[in-house]
Amino acid sequence: MNTLLSSRGQTVVPSALRRKYGLGVNSRLAWIDEGTSIRVVPLGGTTDKYGIGLTKGLNLSASLRTARAIERAREKRPRTA
């Protein structure tokens, strides 16, 4: 399924997915940036209203530590003219 992004940054959830996941007016979706892709997860059911537990098992803290270590190493390199 494909959708189009509007000039205002809006998109439409396809009707088949709305029906499958019981999405309607005021349904909440979590947008998770996975680095090379984006995951959209409906909130409700297995998670609380704040989305706690959505990223369990993704090991995001390790990814963050790695990214910060790379950035620190980059900052320590001498600048060339």
C-alpha cells in the first residue's frame, strides 16, 4: 500500500489498515524512527496511552551510545585547513 505526503506533511492511513487495526477518529499512532526506516504503530491494546513498551527489544540505548561515541571521536579529530 502506498500513500502520498501532502505539502502540509499529512498522509492517509489506507482504509484496509484502519479496519484491520480498528482505527478511527482520534486514534493515536506512534511514529518510530529506526534510522533507515519509519515504523507507524497504533497506540492502544498492548501498550499504555503513552506508548511505553513500543521500543522494547530494539536496543535503542546501544544505538544511541554508539552514535555518541562516533560523534565524540569526530569532535576530537584535529581540523584541517
